[in-house]
Amino acid sequence: KNALKIGVIGTGGMGGRHARNLALHTASANVVAVMDQDVERANVVAEDCGGSTVYTDARAMIADANVDAVVIASPDSTHMELAIACITAGKPVLCEKPLATNVADARRVMDAEVAAGQRLVQLGFMREYDDAHYRVQEIVQGGELGRPLYFRGTHTNLSEERPRLVEDVIINSAIHDIHSARWLLGGNVTDVYTRYT
């Protein structure tokens, strides 16, 4: 079977990890293109991936007929526009969270996908694919513990070197716990409160 030819937009921390994992640890994937404004960084990742084509224009990479699917790991503010470009091109896309920086733009992506008539977008939520998380979900949904009354999620980024804003913590970290709560408990979040310590 032919390997899926993937283009990765953004070669920083997360994008570089995605590209290398796909190229070096995923037999059914071939990273054929990477895109970044930082050409030097993109060249390093491209070399690590076996000599991928380097782009500085995301739309040109998405339009490349040699690219079957796309990973978006560029700055948050670019996600909505690039996800819609992938949908328009008919290419599956793994988009790192957030899908957009506001609800209206996230809705635009959803509407574009519905109009295209096929599911093309997946967000970078990975916990439900983790064996340990999946087992916890089986136990909870199977009723072995009774009805869950409380969920507490803790998320840390010990290697984070830069100070983080509250918005960044919610959008890029706490969102994993919100997703896990919904997935593990089989329902939506209905109440939220914060406590500053």
C-alpha cells in the first residue's frame, strides 16, 4: 500500500515533532513537504524527514498535487484560514488546537466542511487514542465505578520556558482537560468556575 504523502505547516516545536514522528515512526506516512517562514528551521526538519520539499507559502504547499494530507501546526491565528484552504482543496487535515481563535471563525470552518460534504478536519486531541485513557473511558462508561460525580484534570508543561497568558493556558492546555471530561463522561460541560491561587 502506498504511503500517505503529508505536508506539515509550521516546523517549530509541535510541527517539528509531528513531521519527525510521521517521517520516522509511521510506516504508512511520508512527509513530502514542510512549510515555515523560518527557512533555516524548515530546512533542518526537511532534512530530518528525508529531504522534504520546503515551502514558505502555506497555500502553495496545500495546492501541491504531491501532498495528500496536511498537518497544521502554525500559529493559532492561521488555523481557520488554512483549515478552510485544505477543505477547499479536498485534503484531510490534522489541525492543532485551537481550530480558530474565536467561535465565529470556528463555525466558518465547520460550515465549510459541511458544505464540502465530507469529514476532512480533525483537531489535535490525542488522549482518546492513548491506551490508558481509553481504558479509563471503558471503565467509566461500563458502569464499574457507578455514576461519576466529579472530574478533575491537571495539565502541566514543565518544559515551558516563556510566561503564559490565561487565554493561552485555556486554549492550548486546559482544552485537553475539557475534551477529556466530555469524552470520558459522555456529556457536555455545563458549569465552569475558576479559582486564582
